Amino acid sequence: MTGPDELSKIIAKRRAEQSARERTSPPDYVRIGPLLSSAMDGARWRGQNAFPSFQVFSDEVERVFAFAVAHGQFANYLPRLRGRWNQFDSALAELRVAFYLDRNGFRVTGWEPAGARGVKGEGEFMVTGPSGISTFVEVKSPGWEGELSEEEIVGGRKNQPKHLYCEARAVGPWERVQFEVEKAYKKFIPTNANLLVIVDDLFVSLEYGTDLQMGTALYERRHNGCFADSKYQNLGAVGAFWLANNGREIWYDMKLYVNANALKSCAIPDDMRLAFGERPIDRASQDSSPLDDLNATPLQQYLRDPSI
């Protein structure tokens, strides 16, 4: 039987092999378009990972950047796209969300809008749908680094790959949702429809068990759900946004979670609710959790009925 010390050595060896296999540049067979090439030119993150590691990602980013060019925003985003990897990642997340909303009938009608402080650039952009109502959009992109403990950060875990051989951990993605709501809330004014979109890179993405995690973060009183009362009344809704791919193509998806306690002036317009599938949360009895069931755990209840 393998003892603890020997097992630790085996794991350390496998992790060293994993690190040695990590690419620091895109594969030779990936063709990089002119806009992405321009962003990579002199970028601080270049040489730190293999992005774009597949042709499908290179093509997708080129389309998003072409959208930015068409809206006169590529030059404005270029400094962040050439910054550290987390700056590139957050800038790309903002552009992807703008591209997605615009392609789905919610045209971007303004960039870098002023928020509660009256300062240009507090928000990412304004969008206007068929109803003619404008919505202030803020995008947050929490990463797995925010889920690390102080001990791990001091030990240099942030400088290692996201997923390590034989590493296991307890995670609560819903906690990061609440953190991002709190972080963004000061930007929202009480006279405008406001939307927060979360594009995560957590250890377990919000793409998985989305209703369970978002329901816990926003509607459960026992977890101080952000939308369980009027504390966040200036925020109309939170969207969980992610990329999906099958190796041949990439598509986007977003689930919308509406705040029933939002001010009428801050509520998400009906056309946006209809377009992005407002999640049907029971608002008749918010003293109990929408996930509560005396005969089942929240996970069992979710698996029984993912629509709650």
C-alpha cells in the first residue's frame, strides 16, 4: 500500500509534469486574425499561456473584435487587451456580452456610461431593446483566484494552473455572485434600468447548477440572498453568462435572474425579461427559500425541478 509520503511525492511529480506540458504560446496550426494579432502585439500576458489554443477560439475572438471596431471601441479597449491576463480576460468578457446583447436585438447605444458618481466609464455600456427603454449594463468576471485561501495565495497557488492533478476543494460559486453584486452595486442609479452580468472563470462555473447557485445567492433568506429584500433595490437583474463549444463552433448563453424588490425605475424592461428567459422564482413567500423543501436538500430539490 502506498504511504502518505510516497503518495505526496507521486502527486508532486505528476504536477511537475503537468506544468512542463503547459504551453506558453498558441499551437502552430492556429491562424490568428489581424485584430487579435494587434492585441497580442506587446501584450503583457503573451508568453504566459497558449491562448488561443484552438482555431475556433481564435475565430470567435476575431469576430468580437470586429464588432468592437464597428462600434469605434477597439482602440479604447486595446490598452487593457494588451495588459495583464486578467485585464485581457475582463475586457474580452465585456465585449462578448455587448456582442451577444447587440446580436439579440438589444443594441448598444452608448459606451462607458456614467453611474451613481456621475463619472464617465462607471458602466460598460447602455443597451436599448424593442421597447425603447435603455438599460445600464455592468459586467463582472470573477476568477478562480478569488476562491483561494490566504495560505494558498501566500504559497503561490495563483501562479499555478487553475486545475492541478489530484487537487480537490470545497467551493461555493454563489458566494462569488454575492461578492460581485456588492462590489458593483454602488454604480447603479435609482432612475435607470440596471443589469449586472457575471462572466465567471471559477473552479466550478456558474454554467453548472446555474439555478441552484444563483437561487442561493439571490433569493435565499438564510444565505442573505441579495434579492430577498429591498437592500439592492437599484439593481433590476443579474445575468449569468457563459461560453459553450463543441470543438467546431462557439455559442453564448445567459440566464436572467430578476429582482422583484427593485425600484420600478430600475426594473429590467419586459422585452429583456422575455428575450433572456427570466427565471421563475416563487415570490409569493420569500420568507422561505425558493429552494426549500422539508423532505429534500437544496441539491435534491434542484435535481428534481431545475426550473425553481
